[in-house]
Amino acid sequence: MRLNQRIRTRGRRIPSKQQLKTTLEELTMYLNELIDNSPVAILVLDPEHHVHMCNPAFERLFQYGRDELMHANLEDLITTHDLTSEAVSIWKRVLRGEKVYASTKRRRKDGTIVEVEIHGIPLLIKRKLIGAYGIYHDVSQRKEAEMEVCQLSAQLLKSQDEERRRIARELHDTTAQKFVVLNMNLTRLKELCAGAGPDAEAAISESLDLAEEGARELRTLAYLLHPPTLDDMGLASAISWYARGFAQRSGVQVNLDISPDFERLPREVETMMFRVVQEGLTNIHRHSGSASASIRLTADAEQVVLDLSDEGRGMPVNLHGATVEQLGVGIAGMRERVRQLGGRLEIVSDKHGTTLRVLQPQPGVSE
């Protein structure tokens, strides 16, 4: 009896060796075409960190020919001296079986630096590590665009603060003085109209009250836009003044912990921290439900730390990687202000309350 070329097992056909060979050749061809025509730079490294394979996109990105790359130590070609330890660390992690992502810089053949995102992937055959895939994305243009956006954002924030300062000064020095004159004229008019009848006296008295109320509201608005205390006396005095006024307006008790010998900071840093306090206290009043808030301002030789905390209901979102829509424009604006000056904004929130912390390096100290 003849055996069929294709043996049936439980209703399934087992491919012949020739069919398996053809299928393998087709898959290899597809894979080679995909790698060769990929716009993403791809290479394979052996366990000694030597280039075993690379695609044309990798050659174009780093300006090396295939003959220069093959069997060369990769980091000798594309890593700057200050990033050698970082590159070695990435390689060791991949050799331990980790999939590693890193955003970093590498060097082209002509010496120029390119911003890249690296994906290091262990290459396993039958559970044995025989090397690694390296996938490199050129993100230089994106980084440049992000830098331009950051610079524009910084200019907008600076312009906003300058405009607030200008409007506050105009309200205080010009408009508020008109209210003073109005109040004096109404007082004089009240004296001249003495005995003119109860209706006239009542109208003038009401006008005086309105003028005084308007003057108070105008002064408060000017101070909220930009308190003169911030420029004249510094951050500690401005925060103390604002906290007292906020407690009176909102009914939220504000506890202060600020050293009496807290020194002046650069003008832009003081403005940033004051705006963070303003926005943070506003959020506590509007959203937290807390009856109290605490502000702590400390400094050492390395950094200035501002802590603003409450005992409210906490924030209902996962803060890590949260979007502007989730966090709100206020928190996103705070984060951008802090970042522009090289600082870091941390927010820790749970059902027992929220703590907002700004860590700002001292002038001349990098984070």
C-alpha cells in the first residue's frame, strides 16, 4: 500500500520538508525586505557588543558604511566619552534579559550629535542569549520642536508676569488714586450738603461707602495680580501676606513654617514660587474640602523646597503621566513654570490629602 506524501494526523496535514523550506525562505525574504526598507535604524549585536547585522537606515543615521560597521565595537563608533558608562549600563541590562528603553544622544561619523530613542531587546534562540537587537529612532527634529515650544512657553509666562506687574502698578498708582480723590470730594460734598435733607445725606453716605468699598477691592485686585511686597520684601513676606488675606477670604486656616532669615532668591524664582502658592491655595479652596492648609518654605546650599499640603479628599486622578485635561490647566501651568527654571514639581495625593512640593536648585547648582 502506498503512503501519501502528506501524512494525515488527526485530520491535519503535516507539511513536507520541501514545503517547510519554501515557507522558511519566504519568511526570511519578507523579514529581510522589511528590515532593509525600514525607516528605523536596526542592528544586531553579538554578546561581545560587536555589530553582526545592520540595515541601511542605521548606516544613513550614523554615516558609516556596512564595511565599517560589521564586527566593530558599536560604542567605539557612536558613543561620546561622557555617555560610555550609560551605554555600558544599557548593554549589561539587555544581557541580563531586560528590554531597555532609553532617550539619549549618540555621535555620527562626522562628530555631530544626534538625539535618539533606543530600544534594546535581548535576542534569544532556544532560550539562549546570543546577542541583542538595537532599534534607534532619530528624534532630533522632535526635540528641536519641543525646545522651541518650551522657549515660546517661557516667553509667554514671562510676558504674562510682566503684564500682571504693569497692570497692578497702573491700578495702584493711577486708578486707586482717583478713588482717593473721589472719596475726598464726596466727604467735602457731605459737609456742604449738611442740612439738605435726609435723602441727600443718605445718598452721599451711600456713595462714600461704595467709593471706599471700590477702593478696597481695587487694592486687593492689584495685590493679587502682583503684590509689591514680592519685589520689595521678597518671597517669604509675600507668601505671609497672601496667606493671611487668603485665610480671611476663604475661611481656610493657613499654617506657615518659614524661617525668619529666609534669604532673597532670583526674581523669576520668587515669582514662580509665589504663583505656585496662589494656584495651590486656590485649588485647596475650590476642590479639596480641607479646612486647613500648610505652607513650608526651606532652603539649604543645594536647593529651595516649597511644600504646600492639605487634609482634603485628595485628587481623583493618577498623577503619573496624567494629561492636561485630567490635571487641569492650573497644575499644568505650575509644572511648566517650575520646569522652565530647572526645578521639579512633585504631587502626592491620596484620600488623606494632597502635598505639592517644588524643588528648585539654588543659583549655580544643577539639579
